[in-house]
Amino acid sequence: MKERLCLKAAVSAALIASLAGCANSGSETQEQGWAPDTTYKLTILHTNDHHGRFWHNRYGEYGMAARKTLIDDLRTEAQAEGSEVLLLSGGDINTGVPESDLLQAEPDFKGMTRIGYDAMAIGNHEFDNPLSVLEQQMQWTDFPMLSANIYDKETGERKFQAYQMFERNGLKIAVVGLTTEDTAKIGNPEYIGSLDFRDPKAEAKKVIAKLKETEKPDIIIAATHMGHYADGKSGVNAPGDVALARYMDDGDLDLIIGGHSQEPVCMEEPNTYNESFEPGDACTPDQQNGAWIMQAMNGVNTLVRRSLNSRMAI
Ligand SMILES: [Zn+2]
């Protein structure tokens, strides 16, 4: 049984998670940061699969300036409602547009910093360049790039930061990063030869068990780049977010913010996509084994442009 906090996910609009925590457990202790019978508001904004689109295109689509305007507005809106914002990315910032590729995504990572991202999952395309480039990109950001399941073959240690703790509205929030095992197959062997991409499900379980002992988070979020496959049917792909949620112990994971498959994770009914979903429509995220699963379609920026009208999807 979950004893931390129960989340009433009032998902008010596509891919914006508005989570009101109802702290009403009878077993709370002083260690918990939250008080019983109190509602806490937390707004989670997320993007994924940016793929180099820092600049708008000739049709006026995409662009980080528009994204910043939208996110600034949403922050103001959240603040007015007594909520606080956590801004996450499901990864794959690199590769897709020559202007970005030639600059090794410097404008993209610096733009994300200006927009105020709190953390991101490391995606498979973060390994399209030598590791020295990824290290440089980490210097361009002031937020952590997370992955708990990538190990250095030589040292046997994790190569990257596994998680980051946040405090929002008095809640302790853990964000754990995970990267698809398929990176080992689809990444450039020249650059990833020294890395071991382990099972993200097992690594998540390990990290979360430890976090519950050490950090005692009220909310646990996985920022993943693993893909979402309805009913966990990932086909030739490595297992994705649904498999992750089902693998976890009950109540260990509250929310998965994903990327990679670039699907709008909007469900018609359990395990079935809403095939007619269009950006701007109401979106019911997936829910598996007590965890909400969300992802923002194919390149956030397409949705940002539409969102400027609908104010719904990021
Ligand atoms: Zn990917």
C-alpha cells in the first residue's frame, strides 16, 4: 500500500498534469513533508523529442521563443492557482535540423536553460555525437540530464546522475531518469562502446527502493526515454513505459513522463489509444499499475504552435 501520498490526478488538459495530492493517510509520520487532509497542487509541464528545433521554420512552426512564451504563461497561471511548476523533458534534444546539428545543439540546451527546465531524461540521440559533446552539452545546461540505467563498462559505476530531488509546494519530489536499452542497438557504436545500457525497469526499482530509505519522497516521477506502447506491446522495440509501470511495486511510481515513441499518449479506454486525438482535444493519459503515463507526441514544437491557440498541449 502506498503510504506517502495519494494523488488525485486532475489532468486538466492534454499533457499538462495537474496533480492535487490528498494527504489523508492515517499512518503519516513526522518524516513526511505533507500534512493530512490537505490538498497540494503541483503542475508538471513536459516536452520530448525536441530534435534540434530551436528556431521556427518557414511556416512559423516550432521554436523555443514560442515555447518560452507559452511556458511563462502557464507558470503564471499555475502560480495564480496556488500551484508550483516542475518542467521536465523526455529527452532526444539532439539531431534533426542542420542549424542545430552543426552547432552541436548549443542553442537548444542554452534555450532549455533559459526556459527553466528542471531536469531531462537522456535520450538515445544524445549519443549521436562523441561523449565529449554530451559532456559539453551538460556544461551548457543548469539542470541535470538524468539516466539511472547507463553504466560505465570499465568502472561498473553509473555514468550519469540517476535522480534529482525537488521541493515544490512543500512536497518532496524525486525525478528518476531512464533511457531505452535500444540505444545499445541504434546508437553509434563508435561512441557508446564504453557504455552498458542496463534494464531500466530493474534499475528504476533499485533506485526507488534506495530513495524511499534515504530521501523519502512524497511523489516519485520517472522521466524516461523508453517509448510508450499501448498495453505494453512494444514489438521489436525494447520494453517501454507501460512495461516499466507494470514492473514496479504498487505505489512506487506516481508518474511517468516519457519520450522516444512520439505518440500522443491519449487513451480511448484502458490499453487503447484514442486514434482520433488531435492537439487541442481533451486527453486522457494512460494509467498503469497506479502510475500515470504521459508523452507529448512528435516533437513538442508542433504542439507548442497549436498550443498557443488552444493553451493545452506542450
Ligand atoms: Zn529516441
